[in-house]
Amino acid sequence: MDFITLFLVVSVFFTASAQQMESNVSRGSSLTPTTNSTWLSHSGLYAFGFYKQGDGYSVGIFIAGIPEKTVVWTANRDDPPVTSNATLSFASDGRLVLELALGQVTVVADSSGSASASMLNSGNFVIYNSDRKIRWKSFEHPTDTILPSQRLFAGKELFSSISETDHSKGIFRLKMQNDGNLVQYPVDTPDTAQNAYFATSVGGLGDNVTLNMDADGYLYLLNATGFNIGNLTQGGFPTAETIYLARLDADGIFRLYSHHLILNENWSIAWSSSNDLCNVKGVCGLNGLCILNDLKAECLCLPGFEMVQQGNWTAGCQRNFTAESCKSKLMQEVPNTIWEDVSYSALTVPFKDSCKQACLEDCNCEAALFKDRTCQKQRFPLRYGRRQLTDSYIAFIKVSMSTQTTYTTPNGNKHKENKQEFRVDILIICASFVAFGCMMLAISGIVFYKSHFRYRKLSCDGIVELSDEFAPRPFTYSELQQVTGGFREEVGRGSFGAVYKGVISNGQKVVAVKRLEKALAEGEREFQTEMKVIGRTHHRNLVRLLGYCHDGIHRLLVYEYMSNGSLADALFTPEKRPCWDERMGIARNIARGILYLHEECEQQIIHCDIKPQNILMDEHRCAKISDFGLAKLLKQDQTRTFTGIRGTRGYVAPEWHRKLPITVKADVYSYGIVLLEIICCRKCVDWNLPEKEAVLEEWAYHCFEAGDLDKLLGDEEVDQKQVERMVKLGLWCVQYEPSLRLSMKNVLLMLEEIVDIPIPPRSDSFLNAI
């Protein structure tokens, strides 16, 4: 009998402890937005109650145990936020209700007859009856997020939020279909293949399939018998002090996130349904066109269209003209563009001009797609438009003759085309007035200049004296002969000339004197103007220009001396090779220097020749970029400078060979090659290696795709996650299309592990390696 009594006491004790772990909420309990605003889970990680949204408050579940309150569920999400005098009550009838001003009541959970509720440690808010059986739980009513142990049942959907701060229902949905497939669609579209932009392919393998998530980030599909019929992730992610959630984001991508509770870092992306934001159908609305630029989706309207609502691409685009008749239109070509195929007629034509003419002559045709001698005629509106640089589709849009249209060319340049015809006589008169005005302005300028400025000559060298604000010091040729001992000690040689060691300031300062051997494009004053611009570029990761010589035919530049040679010496000489951490520091220093040239200095400079030989190391082994001004000084010879290496693999971006405009993305490509060299401590092209390993960018992509990155580092032991991050970053930088490459700002953020690095797409430059 005593044994039975002891058993009952212990049972009561453990039952009470279990109830305390669930932080019970009894009937009659209430919350307000400003005081006693949440019911916490026993662990303190999750909270149910009010959270701030815009100027008001919403009711939901959020992760309260981290500085950034991450919302994982929202009640009545399409209702407007409430004011601070609202009350959330677990009413006496067992329902969970939101009481607003003027006696208005909104039901959050219809759970009449319930006795208690709990915010569980799993993030699930549950309501019980008097027998402790669950009457209602938030896990069965998901919004945009699922948590570990939560299931998305057959026929159920996740809906994205409008934005990160507005949790109202957005424009994308993720559906666990009754056929067993998990599919993503735009909202308000039928469940058909042409509307899907992500789908599993396990249909027919069982009924009542569910999407499941484990504590280690394992996302998978189970049928009714508990049989695994498909994996989205492999799981196995760290679980110590780490939590996971899977969310359909506002941009339409389904992502798995992780967060370390101790380190309190930002949420990291462990997996995503797509890395191409323009794959998301409907992101730019009707008659919109999506362009991927530096990992971001940018929208623009088709020619002849403008936004329906400024700042809201969901509303799409509408025509900005009214055509009087079918004949008052013409066709505008937009290359590399595709959209949903809902053509009412498909013709076989020999040339693109034939397709253009066929649509122009058909009053029912508003747009046409041409590819491989097939012409597809379509009417407006057009859906799911995007720029597809790897595709050969050519689009034709019917526009008004008097409409000035703007569109983006494949290389990202804005192009305007005015089709309105002007009278020739008016043009001639206007041109005459402009020419006369320019002539009078020039004469006035000359008179003003001569009356207000005087020149001071320096000696017979003919050098114009510069103002004190110009930092680099002018030298005569004889002075530089003296400081270099007659150009006795050559310390390096580059594509622009030889570099000699010298000493100035009475032997106190060692300098490097570069003698330019290529013809300069600029004349005397232009050369000095460039010296002023380059002299004002001050950054710890740029080699400092100390002086110059413009003496007769002689052109020399005087730089600070870098005692540890070039990055090429350090990387490709085994006994000098830096360790991994030093190499990553060098990579960050180079990125900071290029970012300064691109975005932060007085005048933007595109280096055009980033390579290890142009990265020099000072006495502290700090990397500094050299020759960053020579691209400006040698404009006329720039093309010839690169002509000599066309057709070979190296540091030159593909757009040089394609005769496309050169932008800062050319430097990003070169930096990507250098980064891969820094990772692997080998040259970008080495024909002494086996053929498949000879070209570094191809070999790096092959190893990355095969999951065999150890081959890139040889015997060096480095954390594999660090190696993978850096290889992914390098592959993003060397994308064939400039628009897909990262900006140097994003490169630096990723190097500093502030921003996650998604999986890079296959680039055309890697195709030979696959």
C-alpha cells in the first residue's frame, strides 16, 4: 500500500512539472500591446502575442529569444494592424479573441469550450479542452513559415508576406499538392505547369503526402505510410545552440534559415528553392520584364508601357499611348527576352524580319517571339517576362510611331529610341542657333580666361607649374637619374615599363621609379590633370603616387617602395607562400582597394589590369594595388594593350573579346581569377598540369560541383566551409555575363562574412569543363 501511495505522489509531481514546462494560459487571461504583451514558452525562445507592425500592432508568434524578433506566424494576417488599446483575450467561452475599440471583436482561434492554452517550446501555440486534448494549434494553420516538427499537410499552402515588415498575404504560394508534389505558384493562378516555377517530381508515389522538417534542417516528403518519397535538403546541419526555420519569402523563394543562439549572428541561408530571383513567375507583374543584376531582380516595363502604380510592380505595366489605328504602330525589337507562351498563331519564317513584318501586318498581333525560324504571335497582356541572356529568343513589341521607348539592352545599358519624325527645316534652324551659341560661348570663355589668369613657366623644361593642392611632386629627368643611380637597380618590369629602386629626401625615403615606355595619349596639360586626379586617390590598399616626371619625351612615375615584392612572388614561390588566414586578409585588402577605385574616390577608375603582378606587398605584408592610374593615362593604347592577349585564358573579362562596353564588372572578373589563385596558390593557367586542371576557373568549378574541394588545396589543411565560401565567391565573380557578377561592395561584404554566398549558377565559361 505504501508503494502505491509513493507512486501516486511521484506521478502528481511529474505531471505538475510537465505542465509548468508548457507555461499554461487559463481562461480569462489577456494581453495588451504595451503591457503584458506576450505569453512566453517555458524556454523563453518563442512568444505568442502582440508585435510591432508599422504604426500599429499585430498578433502572432515570434522568436523572442534573439535580438531580432523573427515572426513565424501571424493571426488574421490580412486585417490591418490594431492600435495600442486593443486586447487579446482567452475568453471565458474558450475562444481566443481580439477586442478592438467600440466593442468590435475579431476571432483569432475558434476554440469554444476550451479550458487552457500553452505556448510550447517548439513554437506551436496550442489550445486544450478540459481533458488536455488539443482543440486548436497554430502548426495546422501556417502562414509563410514552418518550424522543426511542423508538417505541411496535403492540400495546405504557405503564402509569402508582402515584405519583411508587412506580414499581410503576398503574391506567392507554396502548395503541398494532393498528387504528392510540392509546387510554387503565383497567387490567384490555377495549379498548372505553366504557372509553376518550382516543383518536386514525386507525384503518384502515395496519398496524403506531407512536407516535414526535423531539428537538423532536414526537409523531406512523407506519404501516409511514413515512407520517405523525396528530400529537399539532406539535413545533418549543426543542432547545438542552433535553430532552423523554412520560410516562403516575399520575393517568392522558399528558403531554409539557420540561427546560432549563442553567437547571435544574422540568419544564414542553408538552402533555397532557387538562386535566380527572375525564375519566380509574376515578380514583375503583367507586361513587366525581369532582369537579374548583381543577384538582384530588377523590373522594367516593356517598350510602350509604364507602371500602373509607382513602386508596386505587382500591379504590372500598362500602355502609355492610345493608337488611333492598327497602321499607326511599328515594331520594336527587344533581344534575349522570353515570356509565357500563349500564342494564338505560330508561323515558320526564314528570318526575324519576316516575323516582325508578319506581326506588324496583323492587327490582332501585339507582340511576337522569334527563335529557330518559329514566329509566335501573341496578344497583350504578357506574363512572366524576363531577360534570358543564354537564350536566342528575339521579342518584337508593337508600339506607337510617336512613342519614345526605353528598354535595357543585354549588356545592361539603357537605350532610348525616338520614332517621332521631325521636320528637316526645323532641325536645321535649331542646329544653327546651337552652333552660333556655342561659338559665342567659346569666344567669351577665351577672353575671360586671358584677362583673369597668368601662367608661370618653370625653366626651359617647359613644364607648367601646378598649384599647391596637387600632391605629387614634379621631378626633372636628371633628378630621377640621380636618385636611381642612373637607373641601375631594376626591381621589376611590367607591361608599361621597367621599375627602378631609388632614394629621395636625402637618402631617407626609398621609392620605386617606373619609366613608362608606351606612348601617352594625353598632352602636357592633360597628363598633369590626370596626375592631379591620381594624386588625390588616397587609400591604404593603393600604392601611393609620390611624384612624376614630364620632361621632354620622358614620362616617369615615382611610387612608394614596396619591400616585399608582388603577390605573384608570394603565391607562386612555395617557400614564401602565406598561410590561409594571411591569404584571406590579402583578398580583403585587394577588394577594399578596388571598391575605393570603383565607388569612393573622386573620379571612378576602372583598373583594367588586376593581376597578382600588380598587387604589391609592403613591409607589413599589406597588399596594395599598383598601376591603377595607367588605364587612364594610356587610354589611346588601351585596346592594343589587351589585343596581344586575346584568345588566351587569363585575367581578361570575356567582354573584351566580345567588343562590349567595358564597365567596373571587368575588374570584378579579374578579381575573381586572382581570388581563385589566392585560394589555390597556383597560376590561373598552367599547361604543365593535366588538361582538365590547366585552366583554374574551369577546374575550380569542376571540383566545386563534384564536392571535391580538397583537390584545389593539395596538402594544406583548411576548414572546408571556408574554402567552399571562397570558391563560391570566386565563381560568382567570373560569371560570363557581366550583369551576373557581383559588385565589389557585395564581394567585400561576403569576404567579411556579413552576407551569405548563394550557390553560383553555371557560367558559359565553365561549359567546356562539364
